[in-house]
Amino acid sequence: MYVILVYDIKKTGNYSKVQRTIFNICKKYLFHIQNSVFEGNISRSQLTNLKTELNKKLRKEEDSMIIFKSRNRRWLEKEFLTNKIIENSQFI
């Protein structure tokens, strides 16, 4: 399945450690495309593993994360308003 993952880590407490940990977990499974945004093809079992890891580190009352899922990338239309992001490259 094709996944887009977006998160916000609230700047409280151990914010930088949480942000770094979440970033590294996401990077193991998906491509980093922009600040707190990741995307890529992932199996159901990989998605389960990703969510399990993230649930251990996300602060439920402070942080937020959304995972958009599609059966296939071809069902997703992307429109770039700025420079086009080349897959597998980093954009920050």
C-alpha cells in the first residue's frame, strides 16, 4: 500500500529527543520528503510495525500524527506548487 505520514511534535518537555526518535523511526520505513512528512510503499506488516514503534514514542496528549493510506500510488495525484520533489531525495 502507498502511505503518506505527517506528524507534529509539540515543543514541550523533551521535544527534541522525541522529534529525533520519531524521525528516525519513520525513516526506517518511508522516504523523507519534507520536514515532518514521509511517504512510500509499505506492506501491511511493515505498517503495523511502524505504528507499534511510533505508539511507544508519541506523547498521546501532546503530539499528533496522520497516516493517509491508498492501495496504490497511482490512485494518488500530487500537485507541486514549487519545485518538484524527486523521490528518494531529501527536501528541507
